[in-house]
Amino acid sequence: MKRTDLKGKKFGRLTVIDVAYYNGRQLKWLCKCECGATKEINAQSLVDGKSKSCGCLVHRKGKDNPLWKVGVSTGYERINIEGKRAHNHRIIIEKALGRKLPDEAVTHHMDGNGVNNKNGNLVLCENREYHNLLHARMRAKAETGHPNWMRCTYCKTYDDPKNMYVRKDRNTARHYACQNEYMKAYRDGIKTASN
């Protein structure tokens, strides 16, 4: 197995010091974090960008958190109400409606800015599934100019749903040719494994 030398390279807050473990298949690198801690990390996690720190980023609070913006550390503005933390956008919508929102309701920020809580920027979604659909349509519009187009699960290109097999229950789509190619490879893989 060919392995790339990562010694001395930097990945987020991590600097690779040396090989920590290698058994011919699995490779772990000893890394030093900017916080001073060292940790053994899988090579693939470093290369894929999944590991950017020793874990210290997860636990940072307040202004030390990388998501901190004007009192925001979760990407959304939170306020204290009767001793409990609550998302400000939910409070704004509840005031506008004059009632408490159900737990499954999700607020969509039209401009993608979780701190912009102006009434004209907030859309109330009945559940997470509908909220995800809004984001999918926004991505399709930005990529193709067609909000109704869908992205193929296999080739990752957008196309008119008329040219695709669409699973309504999962809101996923795939080109017929891509589906056939995948199934052929799957069947060939089963035949090879059984021989």
C-alpha cells in the first residue's frame, strides 16, 4: 500500500509530527494541536478534513468558539428567557403568531444568515423534512437557475426530474443510465464475491 508522507504538514489546528502506528493497512499519525495536546489520528481523517483539532474545538465556549459572532456560538442567536436559553428566531415567530411553536417546527433563514432575524427573512417550516426541501431547492436554483431540478445521487449533476427516477419518499433522484450502471456494477460485484 502506497502511503503519502504527511510529516510536517498542517491540517486545521493539527501539525503532523511522525508516524504513530502502521501495520501495513492502517496508518495513524501523531499530531500536535495548537492547544498543546498530542493525539494519534487516522491518516484518512486528516486528508479528508474530518479531523481539524485534537477535539478542543468542540468544547470551546463563548468567544473562544469559532462560530462566535456577536454573542452567537451555535450559528443562531440565543437569548435567556426565564432562566432558559432559547433561539431568538423562534421567539420572534412565536410573538408574531401569538402562540408557542410545536417542537417539530423549524425556522428557515432565507438569506442563510442565522443571525438575521428580521421578519421578512424568516420562514416557518412545519418540520425538518420541509426545511431540507427548501435548502435543496435553493441549491438547485443557485447551481442551475431551476429550483425544481434535482441532483443525481450517483453522478452528482442536476437535471430536470422528468429525465430521472425520483423517489418521493426520500426526495432523491437518479438518472436512469446512472441507476443501470450502478446496478450492473453491484451485480458484477456480487458475482465476483461468490466465485
